[in-house]
Amino acid sequence: MDFSIKRLDHLGIVAGIMRDLKLIEATDKLLNASSQNNVMPGEAVAAMILNGLGFTSRPTTLTPQFFNTKPLDILIRSGLSEDDLNRHKLGRVLDSIAAHGCEKFFNTIAIQICKDEKIDVSKVHGDTTTFEVEGDYKNQE
């Protein structure tokens, strides 16, 4: 009997949340994904998020190696291979996001998630610690 062991760790929770929030579908819609691709843009984004949360500092070129020990059929989709998540595919998706506009891409997905999850956005907290002001002030004592 042949079997292999794949580690799910904390990535299962993250994948489940991405699935519940429909992150893959939203990404595919924004980037006008073609079903002719073996790896859809949303799947590539999900893979990059999972890789980034995998407590690794490895470069994108080693993404297939990272997923070699992960159950992709549970985390993203059945039939997906770690070799499908190569640097060329991930790079093309990142290029598509850049062409769409990174802030626009993030904001569109974030707003849709807030609507779907019925999150009240009428009040927003602004972190003022990230703002800097330099120079002389008039009427300063």
C-alpha cells in the first residue's frame, strides 16, 4: 500500500477563509480569467498567500518546492500540481494585478467582501501613526 503524508498545519484555516470569502472567484472576475488556463489567477493568488503564510523566506522561484509537502487538493483544488505554481505563472498573475492597479485590485475585493459579510464600513479607523509632517509651523510657540 502506497501512501504519502502531507502537512496541512495552519494553512487549512487560511484556505477555508479564502474559500468562504470567495477570494479566488473575485480575483478571477477582476482579472478576466480564461478557463483555458491550467491555473486560474485566483488560484495563483491563493497559492501566493498560502506560501507567504508558510513561515518561509524562500523566493517565488521555490513555490513548487514549498507546495510539494502540502495537500493542494484540500488547500486550493483537486488536480492542481505544485509544478503548475511555477514562477512564470505567478509572475504573469502579478503582472496582471499590476496592470489592473494594485490598490484598485485590493480595494475592489475588500469592498466586495465587506458587502458580502455585511461589515459596517460607516465608521473607519485611521491609523495616524503612519503620517509624517516635516517643516516649520506658522504661529508655533
